[in-house]
Amino acid sequence: MSAVVDMMAARFGAKDGALAATTSVDTPLVEFRDVSKTYDGRSLAVAKMDCSVRRGEFLTFLGPSGSGKTTSLMMLAGFEAPTSGDILINGKSIVHTPPYRRNMGVVFQNYALFPHMTVAENIAFPLRARRQPRASIQGRVEHVLRLVRLAGRDDRRPTELSGGEQQRVALARALVFSPDVILMDEPLGALDRQLRERLQIEIKEIQRQLELTVIYVTHDQTEALAMSDQIAVFNNGAIQQRATPQTLYEEPCNAFVAQFIGENNSLNGVVSENDGMYCTVRTDGGRSMRGRLVGEARPGARVTVTVRPERIALWVAGDSNSNTFSARVREATYLGDHMRLRMRLDGDGDAIVKLPIATASSNLAVGQEMSLTFNADACRVFSGPKSAPRDTEKTTEP
Ligand code: ADP
Ligand code: MG
């Protein structure tokens, strides 16, 4: 904890550290170029990362624990150095620029507020470090206190604040000196769900209002989908796909993204027929499924087939079109707006089905035999073995 405070103190020790903004509107504000990082000289924490961020954009680094999100953010902030590659701000390399001259506001999960200072003193700190005139400091502090809805709390000490309030102070301190970029690493990770959802909305509002450029790290896909303009999905130190929330959900580029964003059923099989756009797959359980091909897969290739739980419809067993399979209800859970069903597909594991409550028959019973069906357009076929866990439940950080 004190190491973090030292680090914060180091970065706020800036003297007019802003990097000159002398570039055209087309230049990305932030750019990672072929950046790799190894800590131990053997494995890559970040591998050949290319990523650019436009001014005013809210970009989220999303991925499982250990996928390289924090390392990427730390390299941008200047607390870690890339092993190779370049990082640019406004088109200029900053890899040799010390952290306090990069003009970035940083918010971490562990608050790292200065415990001996009041709220107002904490927030004023970056301005004092920049030797701003005393008169302007008070006005700025009051302004950001209102922005994060903490007006009137200026005399409190961090220990007298709730977790959510402490994070608001940390945000205010990151905003107060009008940095080029705000970096946030799991800033809401320690808060309970309701507070987290409220602060997600507030952070998003402030970002829009001030047209801030934010790079936000989370392992929580709901948070990422709710807040981001763009999401970069990380796995094994590499960005798998960078797109809008909707595109990631609707058009995942590989089986990892398909599994990691939202919920997905996933089966293994071998391509039996491929017409370029669609292909037919013989699953390990002997079923024949038709789906849209993503990437390349020749007949004989091993593939992963995915279909979203909400894209599956059910009816009483009997019919047999293509992509229609009989399955037995193993578990039926009432969730208010929908029924969540776990269906047994012998030889292909379980499939999760989400049924809107309005269409769910009230006599759905465990053990019942039903037909499930889905459109070939709702079904995706990805080459290669899938890299995410077979279980539809996602693993999350502790
Ligand atoms: P994330 O933030 O996505 O959880 P990290 O960037 O923290 O991932 O970690 C990426 C990889 O680098 C992991 O394998 C992790 O163990 C390793 N790593 C992170 N920080 C250090 C460090 N200071 N020293 C050695 N290895 C590290
Ligand atoms: Mg991390």
C-alpha cells in the first residue's frame, strides 16, 4: 500500500509536465506499437500489442486474471517499461518520459489516498505539485468535488469515508489537473454490486460531460459492456479483438471472445461440409449442426461451434429440421424475466437455454424431453479447439 502511495507521490511530483499537443486530429492520442513485455525473460506478459486510442474515447481492457491488462496500463503510465516496441502520445514516443511528465490521471482499486490529508488536501495535491496558484487551487478542488458528488466532504479524512466515497476522491484527484488521459485499473473492484453499478453510471457521465479519454481495466464483462465505447479483449497477453460492445457480442472473432463475452454454449466437432459462408459440423456427440463460419476451416478440421442461450427456442419433442435436437431438461431456474434451462445433449454435454418468461410454458419440468432449435445464423463455427473452459460459467478473479 505504501509503495503505491510513494508511486502516486512520485507521479504527482510534476512540474508543468504536460506533453505538447502538436498533432493533427487524425493522430491517435495514445498508441501502442508492437509492444511486448516480459518480467522473467521467458514468458510474455504482453505480446506484440498494437492498440490506439482516440481523444474522448472510453476504451476498456477486458480479460481474465493474468491476461496482461495491468501490465499494459502500467507501461502506459510509465511504472513499467516495455521490453520491446513503442508507446506514443500525440504521435511522440514516451517510453523514455518519466511517469510524472506523462500527464495521466490514475485510479487504482486500492484507493491510495494520503491518509494524513483531508479530502480537499488529497485532491489539491497534484495541483500543488504543479505549483498552481493557491487561489485557483481552491476553485478547481470545489469544482471536481461537485463533479464527483462530494461537495461538503472536503474536511473529512479518508478513514471517515465509505469505500465508494474514497473512490470518488481518487477519481477527483485524477481529474483535477485536467490530464490528457485517465487510467483506471479495476477502480470499482472492492465495492458491492449496487454501488459499483451506480459509480459505473457516474464515471460514464463525467467522461461524456468532460469528453475525457479513459482507459479502463476490468475483468468484469458486464461492467465493460455497460461503460465502454470500445473494448479490447485480452487473453494470454494478446488483444484478441478490439471492437464496440455490440460487435464483440454479435460478431466475436474467435472462440475465446465468443465464450468470454456474454454467455455461450460451445460444442466441439469436425467440419463435414463447407460452402465458404456456412458450414456443417459433425459434433462429438454425433449431431449435425449448421452455422456461420468465422475464419477458415476445411472439411475434416476440428472446430468449436457456439450458440447463445437466448437464440435457442424450445418446443415439445418430435419435430426434426436441421439444427433441431431433442434434449432433456436437467435444471429449470425461474429468474423473473426469463427461465434458465440446462438441457442434456447426450455426447455433447449440456446446453444452456434462456427462455423469455412470456414464452416459457408453466409446465416445464425437469426430466421432460423437448426439442431445441436455432437458426444457422445464430450459430458460429470457429476453427481450432476452444481455449476457454468448457463450462458455461466463467471464471472470475477472486
Ligand atoms: P491482469 O492485469 O490482466 O490480471 P497482469 O498484467 O497483472 O494481468 O499480469 C500478466 C502476467 O504478468 C501474469 O502472468 C503475471 O503473473 C505477470 N506479472 C505481472 N506483474 C508482474 C511482476 N511485477 N513481476 C513478474 N510477473 C508479473
Ligand atoms: Mg490486473
